Amino acid sequence: MVFLRRLTSRWLTSPDWAIDTGVFRIPSRGLGKGERAEHVTRHGSNPHYGARNDRLFVTRKPETGDGKALVSVNLDGEAARTHATGEYVLLFEVSPDGRHLAFRENYNVYALPLPPGGKPVKLSTRVKSLPMVKASGDGGNFPGWSENGQKLNWTLGPTAFSVSVDELFRASDDDNGGYTPPTEGDSLSMRLRSDLPQGKVALTGARLVTMSSEDGGVIESGVVVIEGNRITAVGGENTNIPADARVVDVRGKTIIPGIIDAHAHGSAGVGFIPQQNWKAYATLAMGVTTVHDPSNDAREIFAAAEMQRTGQILAPRIFSTGDIVYGARSTHFADINSLDDARRHIRRLKAQGAGSIKNYNQPRREQRQMITTAAREEGMLVVSEGG
């Protein structure tokens, strides 16, 4: 049996695929002719088994309060049992042997024995009632279990990390149980060629706004020569055009430099990167050829940026801070009480692809100073915004 979640289009993909939302099940062989996915529950995400195949774990909103709850239900979506809640938890993942639970909070991966349910355990970055370990060092994404729950895995940027349960729960009186997060892992990176156009093109006859002077440096009936991905000449009608250039007559048009939007927001994905993102298309249509997005999901925006560079999607060039370094209490909360805390968040974002940091809603001045200091150490730019 395979479980899947059908969610809303989030304005990026066709709503035809999101008419009926929730968790569904299909045979592992796939659907045959005339077969339909069976609806399990409308409420929940990240459906997965633990040790039993008659109960399913999903993430839901808790019955009271904010945050997320880990709930198990039977295969009809009934007999719900809440195992854990967390006001700032981003993700739950139960091990396939049903012994342990991993969750993501403050952009790190934590692990502890799976609460049995009935009386839910309230999770945070510190839990007194159960032995809990902070598994990741600078941060972690996509926690998952392997070897029937004997290993916990996660990624940070292009690196995959893995530790055994024995390593995680090594007995000790230390704060983290004697466990030290790994600093090295297996690289998942790959090298791809940037998408570079070939040949020469000359655009002729257009009105050119060159921005070379205060009056706009306008050239009436100008010429723009492009070789590969570089403009090699801009001038009047007498500009030399290479003999092997393709000439495009654009009389009646106006050509301006590509616009850079230094504070752009827009969804890059819906858990995956859509091949055609209408927001990216609209941005290009308005003349914006480069964007800097100071607040986006680091797991999606940098993937979209790399796909744009390699020609897999059509979009403006994308730069971003990734996740905001956010001081307000929420699932995006970045807890910073020391310079080392700030360094971990900065290193996490740099590993994922950030060249700049969004320092946002940190309530105290020294917290902002910690972030800017850590960013300078890593050669990162800082975008600061108040609350």
C-alpha cells in the first residue's frame, strides 16, 4: 500500500489536481483501469507507517493551541491518537520499527523515543520527560530513517548525514547525552553545465534606453549585438554587425536594460519545482531579469535558482536569503542567544546556497549584532528589517 497527500495548488499548479484534498491510499502496484485512490482522511500531511501496518501517522493541527501534532489513525482515518505536539515543530518522522521519533524544530533535527499516545508529549528543543538528542549540528532538512529504524538520516545543502541509534542515545550526563553531531557526510552534489545560448544576434531599429546619462542615454533606431550570453555592442545605426549574426528587425519597439528586483517575493515550489511557474513568467514579462528574494523556503528557492541556471526552468536569475533568521515565535523561529547560535544559522543557510541573510524581527540589539557579526565572518550580506 502507498499513501499520498493531495494538496491545494498553492496558486502555482493547476487546481484540476487539487479538487479533492487530503490523504489517499493506492495499491503499491499502482492503479488499474477503473480503480481510484481511496480517501483516508482530509486532515493531515506526511502520511507514513511506523511498525504497524494497520495504523498511519500523519501531521495535523493540534486540537488546542498552535503548531503541529503527530497523530496516528487507522486506515479508515478513524480512532485518532495524538502522540506528540509542538508549537514550533516543522516536521515529524516515525521510525519504521516504531521505536523512535525524529522531528525538526529551530531548523535542526531532534530524536527521542516515540511517545505511545493517549497523553501527548509536548516537544521543544528541550524535553525533560524523555531522553532527547539534537542530532544535527548546524541544521538539517528531510529527516528520515533507514535500516528499519537503526539509522537516522538528514541533509544540509548537498551533504547527507547519517548516524546510528546507538550513537544517538549513548548514555552520558552531558546535555546532549554524550553525542556529538557529525561534521562530515556524503556529498550528493553534481556538476551540470550552465545553460548558455550559442551564436550571435543583432537587434536593429529599436529605440534604446541605455541609462548612460541622466536623460536616459536614449538612442533612436539603435543596434544591440549579442554574442552567446553577453551584449558586445550597443550603438546607433552605424554600429558594426558581425557577418555571421542573425539580424532581428525590432523597429517600433523600445529596449531597456533588464530590471533587477532587489526585494522580490514569490513561490518557487509546492514541495517540488513546477516546470512552468506563472509567477516567474510574469516577472520576466515585466522586464525583470534578476530577482533577490529576502525570505523564501531554502529547500525550494535555491533548487529553483540552480534549475534556472541550467536551463531546466524559465525564470529570472534568482538570488535569495533562503529562510529568514526570524526572531518572532513561530515555526520559522530562529533561536539566537549567543554568537555561536548565530553562526550555526548563518552556516546552515550558506551551505544551502544563500549569499545574503535576512535579519528579521530579532527583538534585541545584541541579537542583531550577533547575526551581522556571524554573517561578516562567512562573507555574507545582511538584509535587516524591523518588526
